[in-house]
Amino acid sequence: MSSKTIRLQLPNDRLKHRFPDIDDITERLLFSPGDGEIWLDQQRMLLLHSAAIASLRRELIETLGSDKARGLLSRMGYQSGARDADMVRREHRNRSDFDAFAVGPQLHALEGFMSIETVVQDVDTKTGHFYGEYIWHNSAEAEEHLRAHGRSAAPVCWMQQGYANGYLSSFLGRQMLVREIECKAMGHATCRIIGKAVEQWDAPENDLRYLQAQEFVQSPNNRQFYFQRQEPSANEIPAKSNLVGISSGFNTVCHMIQRVAPTRATVLFLGESGVGKEQFARTLHNISDRSAQPFVAINCAAIPEQLIESELFGVEKGGYSGAAQSRPGRFERADGGTLFLDEIGTLSLVAQGKLLRALQEGEIERIGDTRVRTVDVRIVAATNEDLRKLVEAGQFRDDLFYRLNVFPVQIPPLRERKEDILLLVEHFMNRFCALHKRQVTGFTEGAIEALMRYAWPGNIRELENLIERGVILAPDEGAIDIDHLFTSGEKLALNPTAESKAPDWSDSTDSKPQLAEALHEALADSRISLDQLEEIAVTQALQLAAGNVSGAAKILGTTRARVAYRLSGKKVPHPAE
């Protein structure tokens, strides 16, 4: 028996301000009780008791303190706002800036946090300009705080403020800042917020610190080059080693290196090429008690096998043909500090054996020398390979693997850290504007959407290269557009969820008779099912609509909700079911 799907209609009289129509948004809010699922667009939602969230909030405050509790809830809200902005940017690209942006406050109301009244809203996505003032009526956070703690001396709508920050920053493609200046929990009649660019606020770091899980994480606007007219000096160029991010995957890695940094444990960073393993390793060193000592890095894949031993352990004069002078290896140079071994999975078995002895004994011998040198080195290794599979295949020593695998840290790929993309984009744009002495006004809406939809096979390294390319190609005082970024054969998939492994019928659509004949044959041979037919139709309609779900629904002559539900991976329910 199929489950019934229920659509929620939002009463117009519940809105405190006249907003543009969002019927297409409310149609995407689907309740499927039989499956135990609620969907908004292509995101699964949860319906929770406000009192349960308030209980969790109270426990966080009492166990972690207000500052840490505020940070956790703010980051949770930020990621929710960023996801909603991603949906709005995809589905409302043909609306005016005002109407498209106003969907965010409406979504926040639809999700049950409060109702919103717009006092001032001035937005221009082409220049990245925004100034907004809003009143929050019936704030769930404020009311629950009053019940649990009584009147507060400071604003308490932390999750809602984080949502507004995430929505603003993601929608405009640059980091913005929203402050709650009045709060019902403080005794005001309603809650009031103001949002504008970070650089337009005094002491923005007081607010941004709640969006950063650790103190060593940097904000893209720590040094501001956005919309500047003056030339930045060389010493203002942001450091390349800054960590920037807000996603849960990024914060998990930050928490792990914060815990392991004060210890002497060996750390193994795992992840795809380009995810930033060396940057995390440098940060680990910088926040450890070895920070005043050397950080020495070696890419094992870049050193010829016959030279790897001399690179690691050094060589004495005459130690081999061509060794004209004595030279210390990386272990000696890193004495007292950290040695970072990148691409460690590429070492030969012979080199692995010599490395294992150095790790076990804390001693090394230069090539051609008889003297044993004691070294105090913390080993941090990294690889984009599965070392366990290499061990099983006999290509990596199991004893070395267990020596390295003391504290493994898995860094997620950029495609799983979408909340970080626009923060990294702004960070790299700031740096390259300063480095190349360029002035650009930001990114076009199309460029932002393409950056969010791209699969990023090269991860952060590829993103960095594309932003540098965009800064160079964009016109002075102009915005970076798609054709300034994706110029080297990158394959843009504006709607990855629309990809299908179903048979391709595109060659059979020249005429209805040909389609009917092909369909007849496929059905006769039991080569296609009703679900596959529907999937093929949705896929082809999405291609014709350039990934726009509403456009695909119009082509198919159905509702947008049914197309969105098909994309969620479920069978599309028919009205009669």
C-alpha cells in the first residue's frame, strides 16, 4: 500500500508583511507519514517539539556554558540557512533581487521559527550590496528561553541569527553579518535584527567567533579587500595557510586536531587529493607545543626512489657518487618539531622499512656515516590512498601502517562541505585581489550557482586555481562570471541529482510513431518498467529545462512537487493513490 503525501498550505493571513508569492516553495513541503519522512525541496526535514529543542539548549548551556552553546546552535542555524539559500538561488533565478531574497525570511517562517516583518531591505546581487532590518514576531527561541531561564541580559535567538547569517552569506556569495539588536527575551516587545556586510560593522569578530568552531579558524574578512578602491600593501595579503570553513565535516576535523595537538601522537590525514591535508597538518603544528620549532614537509611521491633515503636521513660527503658535501636529511632538519610525510603510500617497501626503524628507535644514520643521531620528531603523514587495501595487496608494510595509524583524521571532500564553498571563494578572492593588484566587485549570480553545483573533483586546490583564474580574467571594477572561471574543460552539471542510469531515449524522439514503436518493443521484451519510464521523462525534461525543476514540470504538464519528489529518489505518488 502506497503512503499518502500531504501538502501544507501556508495561510496568507499569518504573514506580517506582504511578501512575493511562494506557492512553488510550499508545494515542495511534502509529508509522507507512511514512510516516516518529511521533505522540503530535495532535503529531508524533521518535525520536532519546540520544548525538546529548548531542553537540549538548556542542557548545552548548563554543561558547556553559554558561549559554547551559542556557537553550536549558531553553526547549526548557519548551515540550515545556507541550504535554504541554495534552494532559492536555484529555483528563483528569474525573479527580481528583492523578491528572490525575500523567500529566505518566508522559508524561516514556514519552518516554524517565527513570523517576519520587513522594515528595510535593500539588496543588489550584482554588486553584493545588502542592508536589511527585520522584526521577528513570536520567536520560538526567545519564548523558550524565557520559560527556562527568565529574562536575559543579551539576545538569545542564536540559531535564528545563525540561519540569517548562513542565508545572507550563501545567497550573496560573500560573508555577511546579522546582529540581533533587540530580543523578546530581554523584555522587548519583539526581536529586531540588522544585516549588512561584515566590514560595515564595528568589532565583527565578536560575532564571527561563534561561527568558527576553533580559534585558529580564520574568517575570509579578517583582512578586507572586498569592494576596496585602494591598493593593498604586500604585508596585507592574507596568509595561504589560513583554515576557512563552517561545515560540520570541517568542524569535526578542527575538533580532532585540537584534541591531538598537545600530545606526541602520530597523526595520519586521509582524504582525496586537494582537500587541504598539508594545511591541516601545518595548523596542527602551529597549535601544538612544538610551534616554535621547524615544520618540515616532504612529498614522498616527488622524490625518486634512489634519493628518498638521503632526503629523509641525510648523507655524508662521499657517501655515494656525487655527494660532494655532507647534508642533513629531513629528520634532522625537523628535530624538535614536526615532519610531514605527504603521499606516504607511494614509498617503496625498502624505504618503508628504513622509515619504520627511524620511527621505532628515534634514531637515524646518514648515508655513508657510522654515527647514530638521535632525533625528536613528531610524524604527521598523509595519503589519498586506502592504506588498508595496500597492506592487503602486499604493497604497504602492516607494521608501518599500525605505527602511523595511531590517530587517523578523515578530511571530507569539498563536494560534501558545500557550506564551506562560498567562504573559501571569498577567502581566495581576497588573497588573489591583493596578490595580483586587481579590483573585482564579487561574483555574478550565475557564477555563484555554478560554483555551488560543480562537483569539484580537484577539491580545494581546484577551487583555489579557478578563483585565481577568475580574478585575473574579470574586468576591472567588474564581477567574476562563469566564463571567467570554467575555461579549461571543466564539466558543469547544474543538477547532479537529475543524472540517471536509465536507458537513453533521446535518439527515439524524432517523431511520435518512432517513440511509440521503440516503447512497444521495450515493453514487449520487459526491458523497461513504469518507474523507469517516469524517470526517463523527468531526466529528459530537466535537460531541456537546463536543470530548472519548475521548467521541467511545465514541460511534463505536471506539478513541480511531483518532479521534486521523483528527484528525491522515491516513486512519484499519483493523486489517485
